[in-house]
Amino acid sequence: MNLAERVVDRASALVARLRAIGEVLPGLFLRLVLGWEFFEAGREKFGGQNWFASIQSDFPFPFDRVPTDLSWGIATWFELIGALALWIGLGTRFFAFSLLVLTFVATAAVHWPDLWSMASDLLKGYAITDQGHGNFKLPLLFVVMLLPLIFNGPGRLSLDHLIAQRLGIDTGPQPNGDGYAWSLAAFVFAVAFLFLIPGLGLALLGLSLLLAGVQRFVRG
């Protein structure tokens, strides 16, 4: 074995070990951190006063039509139960997607700029503190952290993985990046963006249907 082959072999061994740990730790850390953040938000709502009435008109449809007491309860319990589910890794993809939608709704109601006409205006809202241009930096970071849990799952240190093993379900299918996969990805983003930028959400929904249709045609 020459030098180049030895380097490739060592690099492959290193990557294999990193991937093995990658199936365990990153998902666990994401779940712990996100679970704590959503639990804190839910706990504050659970013991606090309902302030949704003051921003009800800012909620995206259909939440602007929902009674504020109901909206408050939905947000509170989804944050509390979702946090617990993330911590133990149970129903992870469902709760991560639910919290993704909740984050987009909260961003539209509280963190999104009231007026913006171009990207430079929107970028002013990429901040933690609202200076009159919105402050969607923190919700965006939550979204970025939730996406791996939606697409990759909770990792091996989770009840989801344990249940799958007990049921004899293959927990490691080969990735399949066909048209249906991209259609599903577009659908995930479409549902979320419908509450924030409806035009973009509808465009993504159309793209999702188009990709699924093309894949179905290709497969005959």
C-alpha cells in the first residue's frame, strides 16, 4: 500500500468513526438544548398572563380567528409536551415539525418586520433585540436546529430508536434522494412558510406537487 492509499484508508477510518458518533451525540445535544428552550417558554406561559389578545391581529390565518385563550393553551402545551418529547426522543419528527410551525407562527406574530420591501430591509431584523425592524434571529436559529431532527431523526439515544429496534423496523434505510424526497422537503418548508410569507409557501407547495408529479411520471 503506497502513501496515497494509506492516507485515504486512514481518512476513511476517521470519517467512519465520526459518522458513528454522529448518529448518537448531535441529535441528543440538539434535543436537550431545544427541549430546554421550549420548556422554558411553555413554563412561562403556564404560570403567566395571557398576552395574546394584544397581538391577535398579528397572528397569521387561521390563528387570528382562534380565541386567544385557545391559542395560548395550544402554544403552552405544545411547548411543554414537545419539550418533553424532544428530551426523551419520542415522536421526535412529529414534535420537531410541530414546533417548527409554532416557531414560524410566533415569528410572524412577534418577531417579523412590519414593513419590508427588499432583502436589505429584512436583514435589519436579523437581530436578538428589536430596534424597529423585527428580531427574528433567535427563532431562525431554532428553525435551523429543528430541521436536522425532522429530516435525520433523534439519533440512537432516543426512545424512537429503541422502539424501532424492538419492533424490528429497519432504522437505517439507505438514503433515497429521488423526486419524492425533494417533494417532501419542499412540503415541509411550504407548510411552515405559509404562516410567514404566504406567497413563498404557496410557491413551495406548488414545487412539492410538481416534483412529486415528475417523479411519478419518470417511474411510470
